[in-house]
Amino acid sequence: MSTLHEIPLRTLDGGAGSLGDHAGKALLVVNVASKCGLTPQYEGLERLQQRYADRGFSVVGFPCNQFGGQEPGTAEEIATFCSATYGVSFPMYEKADVNGAERQPVYVELTKAADAEGAAGDIQWNFEKFLVSPAGEVVGRFRPRTEPEAPELVAAIEAQLPEE
């Protein structure tokens, strides 16, 4: 695959898709979990979605059960939790491994990107964030404890918004 946009994916409800469905938008790709100490970050992610969706931006969630078994639910349970608890309106893809031999191909590409300290490689924990340009290039990596509305993340998102 030559770009992130071309990698085939399945949506949380089982439909076919890809990040190419969001081509031309800045994306914040996040591995999420429902039973994690960082789960309240869904609130900030949803606020970013609401604030910037009409300006060519979307959060994209990938549920992941690799860190402490913190996303044990079925696709339906995950969807219900996200909607009922946090009012999540951004796209969610099927549960995925983000590390290891079964790493989802999107994450094979994403984990090549380095964070602000220059470290690439494995995802550290739930809620690691990757900023993808409208052209499909990884332009930022933010570790799990970076809050969605942290000034450095918001500035990076705003710098990637398509020209109006």
C-alpha cells in the first residue's frame, strides 16, 4: 500500500471502508478503550470533532484490547458505550491490534512516525494520537497522556486544516 488512505478497513459496524473515505481532511487517529483510566479523553476527542468537523477535520477511533484488556466488548457494546457515555459522533473502525504480529496495517504505517522526542515504534498505551494531513501523511504523534485539547495538539490540528 502506498498511502494510509488506500489500506482497506472495516468500520465498527462491519462495513467496508478506509481512511480514504476521509481524504482531504485532517485526521486524528486514536487507539481507544472503554475501560481505561484515560477513557475520559473521549470527551476532549468529541469536542475536537464538534469544533473542527465543518473545517475539514475528523477524529478516527480504533478500539484496541491490547493494553490491560481494557476494550473487551463486542462491536455493538463498544458502539453503545461510546454513544451513550460520551456522545461520540466521529467514525470508529473495528477493534484492532496496534502492536505485534497482528498489527493492523494502518498502524504498521502510523508507528513509523516519531513523536516530539524522536521516538517511533510501538504504541505505548491506549489513546495514542496520530495527526494525518489531508494528503494522508503522518505529521504528528502524541503519546497517550497528551490530552486531546492540549495546546500543542490543537495548534498542530489547526495547522493541518484544509484552506477554506
